[in-house]
Amino acid sequence: MMIGVLALQGAFAEHEKVLDKLGAGWREIRKESDLRQPIKGLILPGGESTVQGKLLLELGLMEPIRHLLEKGMPVLGTCAGLILLAEKQTERDTAYLGTLPVTVRRNGYGRQLGSFTTRCLYEGIGEIPMTFIRAPYIEKAGKGVRITAVADGRIVGVEYENQIAISFHPELDDDLSVHKRFLQLVQGTDPSF
Ligand code: GLN
């Protein structure tokens, strides 16, 4: 099973290590030609969404990735990846990929609060560690969006069609269950995109 990992900036190497542990193949996506060989799913890592968004545009990756997601390719977006997927941001009119009908608040916990880890329920999995780093949270979830995780009264995880989006960083903790869930989604998806 070949998973594409967007490797422009941020925590992509950590996701690759998790995929190694789970025995899934992966390929780094850095330019348009990296998408010519088929992938069955895509991971959008955490990092800095403004930088990643700019690079996606400059490298001509924004349109082809949006196209794949619109056709149903499974995606796991973590932190900045969630921001890239969101249809709306509280302080920005234009979306990046915009395939996920949620409104997201960047740096929702304040810029000062660097990082923290907590344990919360993830729907269908149970309690897992959740590490937040200058994290966004979801202010509004649109129609058809399933809320999968709430921490401190704030929505930090959602699933919508073949998109899994979370505010936290499962690739930084030992718990592999979110990645396992993503790989199950990939396995159950007809790769006709
Ligand atoms: N604050 C970052 C942003 O706005 C996201 C942080 C992260 O991905 N850990 O893009």
C-alpha cells in the first residue's frame, strides 16, 4: 500500500517512521511528478500552514492534490494539514485545499502556549494521547462532518467522507491507532481516483 507523504515542510519524517512501524509503503511528495506514480492515500503533516500553502501553489501541487481529494483519495491531515484542508479559516478568506467543510481557528490556543499533551477520547478508538503544538481547533463543523475528538470543549478531530483531520500530532506519540485507522480507510477505498 503506497501512501504519499507531503514533504515540503514540517513533521513529515515522523509520519514516515509510523508508516514504517505499520509496514505501509510511503513516498515523499515534493513536486508534481511525484504524483505520477499512483498513491492510495495522502498524509499532510503538521508544520506551518502558511509556508506549506505557499509552496503547494508555487510547486504546482495545489490543484492536482485538490483534484485527487475531490475524487475521494483518503487523506490524513494533522495540525497544519487540517488547516490546509479546511474550507474556511477564521481570519482568512481564501482556503488552501478547501475540501473539508469546517471553519478552523489557527493558533487557537494562543501563540504563547507552545505545546502540551493530554489524553482524550477519539471516537471508535478510545482514549489516546494528544500532543498539541501551536495547534488550531475547529470552530464550526459543517454538514456531514463527524466530530471524532473533543479536548477541553474544543473540536480537535473530525472525519468527513475520506478525510481524517486532527489538531494534534499522533506521529509524535507511541500510540499508532489514528494511523491504523487511516490505513484501514485506505484499504477500504476503491482506488479509482
Ligand atoms: N500553528 C501552525 C499553523 O498555523 C500549525 C502548528 C502545527 O502544525 N503544529 O500552521
